[in-house]
Amino acid sequence: MGSLIPHQNIFWILCLLIILPSCQQQAAQPGELRVGIAQLPMSLDPRFATDAASHKIQALIHRGLIRLDHDFKPQPDIAKSWQHPDPLTWVFSLKEDIYFHDGSLLQADDVVATLRAILSVDLASPLRAGFASIESLEVLAPFRLRIRLKKADSSLLTRLSLGIIPKSWANKAHQARHIMGSGVFQLQSWHGNDLYLRRVIPSSESNIEVLHFIRVKDAVTRCLKLVRGEIDFTQNDLPSSLLPYLKRQKDLTIQSRASTTFSYIGLNIQDTTLKDIHVRQALALAVDRQRLKKALLSNLPELAETVLTPQHWATTNLPPTPFDIKKAEILLDKAGLPRDEHGIRFKLNYRTSTDPTRLRLATAIADMWQKIGVDVSIESLEWGGFYARIKRGDFQVFSLSWVGIVDPDIYRWILHSDMWPPKGANRGRYADAEMDLWLEEAAESESVQQRTILYAQIEKKMQQDQIYIPLWYEPVLAISGKRLQGFQASSDGSLLDLLKSNIR
């Protein structure tokens, strides 16, 4: 697997160059920027969004009480200011000139209604557990509200970047494709593979009036549409094997930077075979991450050991996960899993999406595990079906990424025993009383020093127990055609810089 067969890639590129002239898209309208994406959002409703595409596009439509700056520190957005008089009380004063897309004024009762909807058992928002510390919500004045907590929650402020919707909408069921926000863009239409957002807040910095998101599932086709000028911009979901070809295109601008997107292999800790820590450790030791990132991703990613990047204040220095086939074999023998007459120790089902890069990754890892006697069957599913199964914990092994994670409370969300699906994202169903205690203390402490110590313990135990197999931090790779000017890629893969970009 040391090569990605570049001649084969060139062959497909040539084939597509012949085919594409017959299926060109309509030329862009004045003020329209065409963005090619691999997956459309699962939902534009901020009460239900959990996937990366939804978060990125929602940020253009909705606004929250706060926003996170480039250092991931809370800054005022809808909120004008806030007070935190004691560990269980937050009081927010709102700006008085924020309007929803229907022209109605955003007020405190809209904020309270949005948060109450998320907390509603009947609505069944997947974000409910993240706001479980809230005891009561109270409107103090048209532009002032109070949040009282059951227990201290050091990450509440970060989560209040959640998009606010009107009170009249907050009582409705899930509105995946029809929603009202207060952001710079509003939803204009969504039909098939075409999603249109129209600017509603004028800007002196940008002349982009319409964002046209076009689902182009195949990465090669997406890149060729860029080359031909049929789309103007795409970010990520690109096979690195195409980079040499793209770099030769004089009308394209390519940006790459380190990201906060953590790629990993998920394991079902309750599985009969995988509940043995020796098996999980053996699988981790048998993955040659250096070889994978070089062969599949042009050696661009930075190897990871935990979810948060090394630059984050809550990250501790962990020893790198080595590649050691011999030790992996010893651990599997110790686990009582000898090879049979065919050289097989046990079988695993590996679930992944149909995305070509993800499928190649799964195939390469399966080949590595085959060398230690693990017979891997790969099951690739369309994104919606795949993600639905992973969210409910229906898997043995899978690979995915946590996108744009900046809040260390992610560890409680994915490790606490009270966060098993469907309540939280502890999809591998890990359970440890000591870990639970640390996670709870870290979530409630308002001392950064104490939280740093606790998260160091959490990250070390997470690695020791091999709850996940870490891979790398995926690079942000943004490619622009000649029409888009001024876009700067961010480490979290956000699209918000489009608000300051222009088209010519």
C-alpha cells in the first residue's frame, strides 16, 4: 500500500475531462459563490445538528449568545455582556438590535425558548445532555435573562454559541430543512443536491450575496469542476493523490494548515472480543500511522494521541502510540486468541462510509490487522445510514473524525458512563468509576489550574485503557478558483471567513 497508483488517478482524471463537458452546471449568477461539498448538512436546525457539515453551514445562518474567537475564547455575539455572580448563576444582557430573518426582534424569551426546547424530553434533542446542568431559565426583562444551574458547569459558556431560533419555532418538531435564524445568511432553498443561502445583512467587506452549496460526492469530480470553473471553492474531503495535479493548475489557490479535526478508530468496549484491553492495545500497535498518512494523505497530518490538539491548554504530553507488530502478537496470545489452522485469531466488522478516502483508510487498516491474524470484513454505507448506526453504538469498529473540537468537556461527552447512546456520544460504551469522577470534577471546577491537572489524568487513562485508537489531526485543505478572493482557511475548518471574502 506504499503507493496510491498515480497513473490510475491520471486515467480517471482524463476520463472525467472527456465526460464533464456534457454535464456542465449553469454559470454562476452575479454575486453567487458556488461551494462544492461532499455531504450536505444533516440538519439546519441548531437543536439537532451534530455532523460537521451542519455545524459549518449553520454558523452562517444562526447566531448564539456568544461566539468563539480564534483562540477559542468566548466573545459576545447576541449577548452584550454577562455576569457570573456565583458558580450556579449566569445573567445575560442582550444586544437590542438583532433581528431574525422574518424581521422580528430577537429577545430574551427566544433564547429561553430555544434552551427549553433542547432540554425537553419530548423533543429528544441530541444536545440535551450537554445542557443538563441547567436547573431553570428566567426572562428578567425583554433583553435580559438568567440561567440557574443544578451544579457548576465550567463549559456552559462555550456551549452557548448554540444558534438561537424564534420562540414560535422553538416549540416545533425538528426543522431540518426549514429554519429561521438571525445570521448573515438565510436559507433560500434546498432542493436535491443544491442548497442556497442568501445574504440578509449587508457588508462593506464582502460582495457575496448568494452561497450555493452543491453536493458533489466524488472528490475527483469536485476537483475537476473547480478546474473547469463550475464551482468556485471546496474545502477538505479531498484525496491527497490529486494535490500534484491541482498544484499545476494556475487558476487555483491551495491553502493547507494544521487543524483541530481529530481522526480516530472507534471500538465497542462492550463487544465480546474488544472488551479485553490486550486486544484493543494489540489493534493499536498494529496500525502503522506513519505509513498510512504518507501513503493516503501526502504526509500532511500531524499524528495525534488525544482529541484536543497539543496547543490546547487542557492537553498533556502523552507518549506516542508505537507501531509494534511483535508486541501486538504477544498481547493477542496473552488474551487467549491463538491463530487457527488458517492463521486467523478472530473476526471483526469494520464500518465506514462510502467516501473513497475513508474506504481506502479502512482497507489499509484491515490489511495491517490481517498481519496479526485478525480477519476484517469492511462494511461501507452511505453517510446517513453509516452515521445513524455509529450514533446509536451499532458497530464493532469504525473510523471517524471529531471536527473542530475546542472544549475539553468533549471528554465527558465521549467517556462518561452516563453518556452511552442515545444520551451522549460514549458510543463505545466505556465505563470507569474513577474516570467518571474526574470528568465530573473537571466539568464543575472553575479553576483552570485544577482542570488542567484533571484533564491530564483523563487523557492518560484514556490512552492506557485504549478506548480509541488515535490517528491524526487532519489538515485543513482549502482550494479556491479564480473567482474567490481573500478567503483564509481556519484551523477548525470554519466557513465564516467567506463573510469577509469577495468574488470577481
